[in-house]
Amino acid sequence: MPIEWYLVVSALIFSVGAAGVLTRRSPLVVLLCLELMLNAGNLALIAFSRMWGNGDGQTFAVIVMVVAACEVVIGLGLIVAMYRRRLPIDVDDLRELHG
Amino acid sequence: MSTTSAWLVLALPLAGTILIALGFKAWPGRTAGWLGTAAIFASFVFAVITFLDLQDQDEHHRQVVSTLFDYANTVGVDAKLTILVDPLSVLMILVVTGVSALIHLYSVTYMTGDRGFARYFAYLNFFVFSMLLLVLAGNFFVLIIGWAFVGAASYLLISFWYRRKTATAAGIKAFVINVVGDIGLTLGAFFIFKHTGTLDFLGTFEQAGEFGTNNGDLVAGLILLLVGAFAKSAQMPFHTWLADAMEGPTPVSSLIHAATMVTAGVYLIARMWPLFEITPAAAAVGAVVGCATLFIAATIGLAATDIKRVIAWSTMSQIGYMVMAVSSGAYVGGMFHFMTHAFFKALLFMGAGSVIGAMAGAQTMDKMGGFRRAMPFTFGCMVVGGLALAGIPPFSGFFSKDEILALLADRGGWHVALVVVGYLGAFITAIYTFRMIFRVFLGDPVPEARELEQGHLAHAEVHVNPTDGEVEDTDVGFPGPEHFIAEREAPMKVAMGLLAILAAVGGLVYIPHVTSWLHDFLHPTFAESRYFEELEPSGTLTIVGMLIGTAVGLAGIAVAYSIWVRRPGTAARWQARFPAVYRLLHNKWYFDEILDALFVRPAALLGRFAQSTFERFVVNGAIVGGATNIVRAGSQAVRAAQTGLLRSYAATLLLGVAAVILYFLIRS
């Protein structure tokens, strides 16, 4: 299968993720969409890795997954903390840092 | 020759300062005083050893330089901790340590009971150390350090009774005027250093010949040095601090006037003789100012009523003689007068301290009188000191003052005018000196004197400031509760007795055409001087000068006797008849007022302007306010981007990344 298909799928998933980050207001969904974007990136990395017959891309993908796991831990932790303090679970309402 | 002893002369007072200061609460009784006295006595012993070592040297090797360490020896600067041991500095350290040791001894009794006893001796030792550093300095660098130390020590001691407002004001006045002098000295040294490229005295003097006569830079540099000398030596117009400095304890006045401090200016001019001799313009300034000071200070002494201030004005007048002498090439005369003056002036102050003790702290002569029978020892000492000050043979002041005037007369030219003023000053000196002695010791005994004759020393129930009459307690920061007179206290008696002997016979070391010990001793320092050998008053000139000196001295005493003893009302009548003259003298020729109007008020006005206008509008408004306004306006603009909306940040990020990628895609 030519590499283009993989890249098209990757781009589609990335766009879906980006659109979700930009439009959704629930931090939980924003995190989900971020994961989509990261995994789209992973897909592209692995596709390129296969194309060149080189393991570097796969190594990179593993590292991205580790980063994604860390990010989810912190993000979910933040959301739980917000929930406990009865703050609104809405990224648009959490704008105390505006200038 | 080994210079260890000279270094020890310096080290011992410093060690005394540190030792007394570190244990100032721990020293029991008078221990601190005895420690301080011992340090200075030991220093004097080493000064004598240095003197003997120096005399063992060959005539041409009597200028010994010793360096302890290099402070900054870099490109073009040679700042080292160097001392110069030569006859001039050895004469100075002998007199300074000798007289200071006796003053310390006197202070051990005089300051007993004062709550700041140990602090007093730490300061006193530091004062002597500073003066020794000043006179032993081998280059401008050390000289400036010693010079500044002396100013700081004088400030500490003048405002020693720090709860007295008058004393702290006097201390500040002395310090500020001395700092003006310090600036003069430092700038002057720089003017000279700029040309010679060395800070070292001997190196500078070697190059003195390369300056032409009255070289412009050298004239400026030396006049700046003279500013330093005038401020330290209380010459016009920098003299106003010295009379106020009487706020310090009496032995401090004695120390400032006799051994340390005011003679520093005389020493500086004498030390710089190679520069002054090729710059007659600057030397003339020194001579004329000295001459004017000796006359004006003497006239003010006529109208002063505070016993210590009379002696203070006489110091200014006598230092005027010295400055005039060393500026005109009469080096031996100047240094000789420095030595004899140290003896009799320390003695006079000690006598005054004893009288003040008998008066339980009061200082005005209006309340004194008739102490002759109550205090025979003090009376005797004061008469010896007074005769020496008035220049009556064979007391020491007679020989030294006449030596100065004879040398100046021999110089000829316009210096003869200085001689005339000098004799006039001597006449006035004799009047005010014996005015003081007659008013204090002769006449009807005051109650304090009568009580003392019965064996009771007056004791003040309420302690007051002698200057403004404010009531004081006797805790730390004010004088202690006890008063002492020389008749009853051995240390005071010993100190005054020794000084009385020195004041009486000190002049015998240099009688013209009879003994020339001092001249021969100082010869190595002034070996290449134009005037040192050349000025040799002939026998006739010397004898005529001495006759005139004796005559004006005796005439002055006779005038004082007729005004204040034979017809006691005369002084008041004269005051009534010449009120303008009396007011002029009583207000010290209005120097305080003139300086106040010329410098203090404009400076205060400028300060107020700076505070109320410049600081408010320029500093706060334009500089500080302008900077904050720029930052505030800038951040105002940037703040709009900070919406706090997470999604807008994400959109910006995405758009930005997309734009960057697009840019590279299009370019490739």
C-alpha cells in the first residue's frame, strides 16, 4: 500500500482532533482530542518508518506515547482536582488568567 | 638602620586602641586609662630609640624609607604602606608621643567618674595613632589616610559627650570643615602626582627641579594642599571649628592644640618645602594667611570670656606664626615654635582644666577670680605657660617666636610687613594671656575659691552645659559627676609639672648664636633648601629682635595689669566707648556669619530646591515616572492578547504553526 493512504488517514485524524480541541468546551473531551492529534502524529511516524525501513520513527512513536501518557495523568489529575473544588468543568469559564 | 622601632611607635597606640576598645566594658576602674597611657609612653620610648638610631647614622643617610607592604603597585601608581624616618618626622613623633603621654596621664584622673572612660581612652589612643601615621607617612597615600583618620578621631572626641547638642554640633562642624580640607589635600596631591608619576615624597622632591618657577599646575596643587593645611590647622577662613571644638573634654582640647591635629598643617608645609620653594606664589599665600590669622585670632582672644576659648584663639594665633614661618622658609623657627608651643599650650589647657574642676564645670571667666591662694600649683603652672606664650625671656616661647620673626626679617622685602604684624600679635597675645590669668587668679576670691581655701572642692548640685546652660545628668554621654584639681591629684600634678619644666627650659635647645642643636638636627631634611642656610640673622638683628620681643611682651602684661588688676572697671568702660569694636571681636569678626551666608545657606537652599522641585519633577516625574509610563503603555497593548480563553490560545498556536509550515512549503 502506498504511503499516501496512511498519511491521508493520519491527516484526517489530526484534523478531527484539532477541530475537537478548538470547538469543545469540556476539558475531558479536549484531552481526548489531544490524544487523537498525538496518535495521528504517531501513525505518520510509523508510516514513514516503514517507508524508509528504518527504526527511528518507531522509537519516536514510543516516546510520543510515553509523553501522551504523562500528559493524560496530569490532565486528568487537574480535572479531578477541579471537580473536587466544585469548579465548573468548562474551559471557557476557567479564564482567571486573562489580561 | 633598622626601622623596627619606628614601626613600633605606630603599632603601640593602635594596639592600645584595639585592646581598650575590645574590652571596653570589662576593664575595671581606671585600667583602660593606665593601659592607654602605657601604650603612648611605650610609643614615646620607641620614638626616643628611633631618634638615637637616626643620630647614629651618617649625616647623608638620615632619610630612611621603609615599606611594610605594597597596597596597589600597578601601572603608574605606587601606593605602598611606607614610612619616612628623617629628622623632621622624628622631631614630630618625639613631641607628639611625649606630650600625648602626659596628656593621657592627666586624663586618667580628669576623666575618672565619666561613664565613657574606656571609650575615651580608645579614641584618645586612636587620635595619637592617626597623627603618628600622618607625620611618619612616606608618601601621599599614607599621608591622606593619616590626615583623614585625624579628622575622624577629632570628630569622635569633640562630640565625646554625645548627649550635649552643642558638642555634637561642634563635632559635625569640625568634621565637615576638615573634609573640605581632605578634598583639598587629595586634589592637590593628584595635581602633583599627575606630573611626577610617583606618590613617594622623596621621589616627588627629586623631580621638583623639573617644574619651572611658579609652574601653573604646581601653584594650583600647592594651593589645594594649603586648603588642606588651613582646614586642619584652623587658619582663616577655615578656622571656625577650632573654637567650637572646646566642647570636647579639656584634655582633648589639650591634645588637639598641642600634640595632634592642628600642627599637621604646619608639618605638611614644612614637609613640602622643595615644592614651596620653587613656587613662591603659593608660599606667599601661606605666609599671608598665617599672618592674617595670627592677628585676627589674637584680637578675638581679647574679647572671649570662656577660659578654654581664650586659649583656643591663642592656639590659632600661634599656629598662624608657624604657618607664616614654614611658608617663608623659616623652617627651624616654625618647627621650634611647634615644639615649644606643644609644651606651653598643653600646660595652659591642663591648668584651665584644673580651674574648671575647681569651678565644678563652669568655664566662663566672668564667674572666676581670686584662685591664687586656693590653687597655688595651678597658678604657678599657668603663669609659666602664660609667660612662655607671651614670649618673656627665658621661657621657651620667647626664643621660638623671636627666631621666626628674626628669620623673616632677614628674608627682607615684603616679609618685613609680616614681622611688624607678628610683633603686634605678640603684644596682643601678652595682653589676652595675662587678662585670662589676672581674671582667674587675682582679684577678690569667688565663693568657689573661698571654699577651696577652706579645703572644700566645689560640687555642682545640678550639672549644666557651660555653653548654653542646659541642665544635664551625669550618665554616659554627659560629663561624669566628679571634678578634679591638680593640687590634689598626683597624675595631674606630674603631667603639669613636667610640662611646666619643659615650657620653661624648652627654648634652650636653640638660642641664636649660642646653641644650634635644633638647626643641626634638622639639617639633613632641609639640606638642599635655599633658605635653610641662607637665612642667618646677624647678631645685631637677633638682639634687636629679642629686645623688641621682650619689650612688647612686658608692655602687654603691663597693659593687662593696669586694665584688669589696678583699675578693674577699665575694660567695661572701653567696651562702652567702642561698642562697634567690641561687637566685632565678640562675634569673632563675623566669620561664622559670613561662612553661613556664603556656603551653608546657599547649600541648604540648593538642597531644599533639589528636594522640593528637582526630585519631585525631574527624578520622580520625568525619569522614574517616564520609565514606568512607557512600560505601562506597552503592557496595556500586549494585555489584549491575554484573553484567558484556552481555545483561543490553541487556535493561535495552530494558526501560527500552519503559517510557519505554509511559509516553508511555499519557499521550497
